[in-house]
Amino acid sequence: MLRKTGLIILCWGLTSGELQDGQSGTPAAPARRTLDFGFVPSGVYDTVAYYEPGAIGILFNMMHAFLYVVQPNPFPEDLVISVAKDKFGAIQSEYQKVIYYEIGFVVCAALGLLFTVLLPLVGLLFCLCRCCDNCGGEMHQRQRKNADCLRGLLTTLLLTTTFIITAGVLCAYAANQNLSSQLKSMRRLVKSNLRDLHTFANQTPSQIDYLISQYGTVKHQVLYDLENVGLLLGGRIHEELGKDVQPALHAALSMTGTMRDTKDALENVSLTLETLQEGTVKLQANLSLVRGSLSNILNDPLCKDPRSSEICRNILITLPMLEISANYSSLPDVTEQLDKVNEVLKTDLSQIVEKGFASFNDTPTMVTDQTRNIVEGVKVLLDDIGSNITTFTKLFPVHSTLTNFTKMITHTHSQIEDIYPQIDQMDFYRWICCITLCCMIVLILAFNFLGLLCGILGFDRHASPTTRGCVSNTGGNLLMAGVGFSFLFSWVLMGVITALFLAGGNLEKLVCEPFQTRQLFKVLDTPNLVNPAWRNFIPGYLYNDPEMDFTSYSLYSNCKDNRGIYSALHLDKIFNLSAFFNTSVYSKDVSKKFEGMKVDLRGIILLESEGKQNLISFTETGINEIDFAAYLEEVNKGVTRINLLDFASQLDAQADQLSKGTLQTSLKGHANTIRQIHIQQVIPLEQSMKYVKARSTLNQSIRLLERTSSDLPLRVRRVLEAADAAQFLISQNATFLINQETEKYKQTIIGYFKQYMDWIRTSLALEVATCKPFSNIVDTAEILGCSFLLDSMNTFWFGLGCSTLFLLPSIILSVKLAKFYRRMDTEDVYDDIETIPMKTIPTYDTMTRFPRPLRPAPCRLVTL
């Protein structure tokens, strides 16, 4: 039934999965998204297959340590395998190995049997010997000087031995009680395991239904991608083409800025040139007047005087320096170039480029329109796949099978419940037997403790052996009673202990310890162990494929790790659904739908002919014909060729060298006039913001125009070439790119199905119908058999055996100590005449025994 359930779970589970909505943050990047299918609903298993013995674990550890001393050899894996293969026939040929492994048990069992056989015989001989007044049966005690020390030593040793026996009995009693109490816990464990099986059966359908329900989400995600094919596929095409198209369009768009900058620079040159010309023309006129006037004055007859001629000649030499330096009137006009640029700007190149951008950015819409039929075909395919999955899942009666499995669990539970009264009755009988064995030793302990108590309390060190009190005599008799019962019970106890030791010890070493170390699984997984023709018996039995790599340990380990029963039992060996749920099947169907996809982008016009002509016209505006060097040369010149203040000062100095007269006065007047020209015209031209800004603007504009004109034809040519190359790429060479991106988009759609299938396989292997309850059953069996039953029973014989062994020293010590407590019939007597002992005693005897007729009446309980 379990096998069928697992197989059906596999078949059902492989039929569904769920995709979470995954929308790309950037619509132009349809990269495959990692889908989140959520968590498969899982039940909670209650069973905790772990046992902690608590305080009694100390006794268990002592018992295990004793077994290790008895049997330190490792688990005989090879020997067990050979014996199992030969159906125990290998014991005859491998008896030496068996004896070597069991030597510790053999020796202990031999000693136990020897104890069981010899102790009754020794007891019988001991009783007969005492009846003949030997072996301590003679009611006479020799008096020694160390009698008190010997009595104290014997009392201490017997008391210690009795306490050890008591500890052993308590150990056995605790183990006996632990077994009975753990059997009550057994019901809880069994019930918990059966409840987990119910959970397993009940949660599996809901898990399968969850897997099936996920296809709707997968379908929803695929539909989303199909409905957004323009953003995803078209956006990706747009992005890849944009690597070439957008730089070309941006370069063309940047030329519009260059045109406007050129126009502004030309306008600035024209305006600043007019301003500077206006200022320098007036200055030039005034300087010319002063220079002409000075020239006329220097032609005065006074200058012909020998003393004045040299001075006048020097002044005449410097007169040509009295003129402006920067002659802006000589610079050529830029009106022609400005008119041509304004004519070029009448065509709005930026609008033409923006129109190209808009046409190119319309790629997603074009893709959406041209792939509409393909998208509709894939949508129909999605519906067909969903119908196929639904039809396929109906082939397996999962619910009915799990219902039958649940009924089987319920029936098994009721049968187990019916067995509980029988188990309780058997445990009661076992408990009675174990308590009886304990009571045998407890009876002996009672005699020992009472004998010691009466002997110690009733002993009078001043009383002679024949005059000891009734309490002391009773103590000795009780000790001898304990000796008698020890002979009666010890051989029975040792026989039972030996049998339990052989059975429990070997089960612990050959079953429980190998299970904990997993060596037992190695034995079970030995090739050809169960069937000589089968390498592995589990796949041979389940699937008739003994060569399959499927072992009991792998099954146990997978279930222990709470993996799905599908992977644990390798159910794909029977139901290989790869043919139905193979990604390649869906890949072929989706590929067929995408085969007819054609995307034509030839309708995209990046740069119209008008825009191209506008760029060409811009190169023909003539800005490269401007004499930039002349402009820069004039701008960098000063206002006048000579400093007018220096010139006026020199003129004053030279006038002072002349004799006073009209010539001197005239020269000084012209010097003042020059100073006035410097103050009123030169200084404003040098420092006024109007002229300073005009010169700076003229300088910047000329340099801008120079830079622009230097590579303008090359830039325009490159822009046109880039635009033509991008247009050619879109119109002629975009097919490869479109096919490449279409393939990526198709693989994205197929990838959803692949993720879905991978998720289903992973869920089946790890989450669906997890088989933890079955490994818990094995662990529970180990806990019940080894931890509850075997550890308790082994600890029982361990404690009882310890007590039984110490009965031997207890017998010896009790017999010797009883002499000091019991009332003797005769005693050693000495003659006190002259305080010399044995003075009147015959020479042939050193000691004579005399009966004491005047002694208290005897008070005996037991005399051996």
C-alpha cells in the first residue's frame, strides 16, 4: 500500500508548479526572472525519535562499560555476512572466529555455569561438614588476643559487602521499574508514529493540489510577458540598436547647439567690434589733432635756434608714437557669415532629429503590432498545455489510494491497541519474576542487616562465649540463616543471570551498537546477501532491478533527512515522467510558434534629407574664411602705442629746457591736452566695463569660431556617416539582431517552464510526501528494543549479577562473624592459681574443656 502511494505521489506531483509575477524593473531588459513558487504546505510530524534515559543513564553506561570489557572486539561485519550468506552453515567453518569474538561471553558464561553447578554442591558439603562439628559447626570458640580486632574487621567487611549487594539490588530494581515505566511511554511513541503516518497521508493530497495549482501562475506570468512583448522584446531590440543609433542622433542633435553657438558668437563679434570701433575712432581723431598741432608748432622759427633745434627734433621724432595701437576699424566685417548662419537656422534641425528619435523609440509599438498573431498562437498553446496537465493528473487515483492507506493505518492502530492488554499482562508477569529474584537477595540482605544489628547491639565484650546474651546469639543465628538462604538462592540467580547475560549482551553488541554506528546497514546492504542473484535486494524486490544503486541505508538516510518519498524510493524507476514533463517538448512547441515571427524596422527614418542638407549648408557659411589671427592680434594690443602720461611728462621736461616764450607755453599746453585725452578717453577704454567686456567677448567669440571652423567639415561628415550607418543597420542589417533577441525572448518563455519543472522535481525530492515518519518508525523500534527493553534488562542482570557474586564473600564473612555473636557450648578455661595459667593441667594436655551447667537457657534460631 505504501509503495503504491509513493508512486502515485510522484506521478501527481510532477504535473504542476507556480510562477510568481516577476516584472522587470526596466521594460527594455527581458532577462529571465527567478520565479518564486512559494512554499509547499507541509504538515508537522510530532514524533521525536530521541531517547534520553535521565539519571538511570549512569547505570546504563556502567553496564555498557562492563560489556565493552567483556567484548572489546569490533563488530564482526565480515563474519556476520558470511554466516548470513551460508544460512548459519559458516559457523562450522568459521568457528574459530566465532569463538574469538565470543571469548568474553564464553568465559563469563562458563564461570556462571560453574557457579550455578558448584555452589549447590558446595552448600550441601558445607552443611554436612557442619553437622559433623567441622567447618565451624563445633559450638566452641578459641580465645585469641586479637579477637576484638578480628571481629571488627569481619563486621566491617561484611557490612561493606552487604552494602554492595544492596546497591546491586537497587540497580536491578531501578532497571526493572524503568522497563515497566518505559512501556507506558511506548504507547505514546507508537501513537505518535501512527499519527505522523496519518499526517503523511492527509497532507500529501494538499501538497499535490498545491503543485497543480501553480501552473495557473506560470500561465499568468507567460501571458504577462506576451502582452508586454513590445516592452520586453521590442525594448531589447531598441536597446541593442540604440548602441549605434542613439550616438548618431545625439551627434546630429549636438550640431544644432553648435549652430546656435556659432550664431551667438558671430553676433557678439559684430556688436563688440562696433563698440570698440566707436571708442577708438574718436581717440584716433583727437590724437591726430594733437599730433598735427605739435608738428605745426615745431615748425616755428624758434626751433631753428641752435639751443632749441635739438629739443624740437627729438619731439618731432616721438610724434609718430602718438596714435592708437588697436585699430578695430581695419578688421573685416562678419555680417555675411552671420546672414548665412541665420539662413541655415531657419531649418529646425533639432525638430528633425527629435522626429528621428520618436521614430526609433516607436520600435516597441512596431514589435507589438507585427507579433500580434504570434502572441495569440502562444496563448492558445498555453491553454493546451494546461489541458494536457489536467488530463494527465486524472490518470492517477491519488485520493482513493491514500484513503486506503489511511484505513490500513487505522486498522493497524486498532490491532496494536488490542495487543496492549496482553503486553501489560506479560509485563506484569515479568515484573513479578524480576521482583521475586530481587526479593531472594533482599531476604538474604535482611538476615545480614538484622544479624549485624543484633550482633553489634547485643555483643558484650566482657561476656564469655558461653555466656553471650540472647540478642547477640540471635544476631549470629540470623547471619547463619542468611548463609543458608544464600546457598539456596544464589545458584538459581546465577543461572538466570547467565541466560540473560548471553542473550542481552549479544543483542547489544550485535544489533544495537551496530545500528547506532550504522554498521548494521552495511551488512544489510551487502551485495547478494538476501538473494545470490541480487546485488541489492530492495530494488530487486520493488523494481526487479537488483543492479540499481538503492540500498537500505540510502533509504533510511533520505527519510531521516525528511526527503520526499519519491526520491527516497527512487520511484522514477517505475514512473519516468520525463517524456511528458521534458522541457524540450515545450521548447519545440514554443519554437514552432515563434518561427513565423518577422519584425520589419525599415519604416524608421533617423535623419531626413532636409536635415542632412541643413548640416551641409552649415559647413558652407564661410566662418572658416574669417581672419581670426587679425582679430586676436588687435584684441591683444593696448589702446595707444605709447603711454600718454609718460609722453606728456617728457614733453613738459623738454619744454622746460627751452627758454620762456610762446614755444614753451604751447608745448606745455599740448602736454596738458594729452593728459586730458588720457583721462577722458584712454582710461575709459582700458577700465570701463563696457569696453573691457567688449574686448573679452570679442576674444572668446573669435576663439570659439576658430575652434568651430577648424573641424566643422570633419564633424559634419562624421555625423552624416554615423546617421547613414545607423540607418543602414536598421534597414538592412537588423535581421540578425532581431533574430537573436527573439531567441532570447523565446528562451525566457521556455525558461519559465524549465523553472517550473525544476521546482516540481525539487519539491518532489525534498518537500512532497516527506518520509520522515518511516525513519521514525525504525528509530522508534530501536528505542523500544534497545533503549527501553534491552538496556533495562541488561542493567537488571548487571545489578543482580553484582549482588549474586558478592554473596560468596558474604557467606564466608557471615560464617566467620557468627562465631563471635552466637553462644558457644564450650569455651577455653584457664586456672588462675598464682596467676599462672595451666599449672595443674596434665602435661599431656595444655587445655581442658569443662562444660558449664550453670548457664542461661539457650536461645537459638538456626544452628548449622
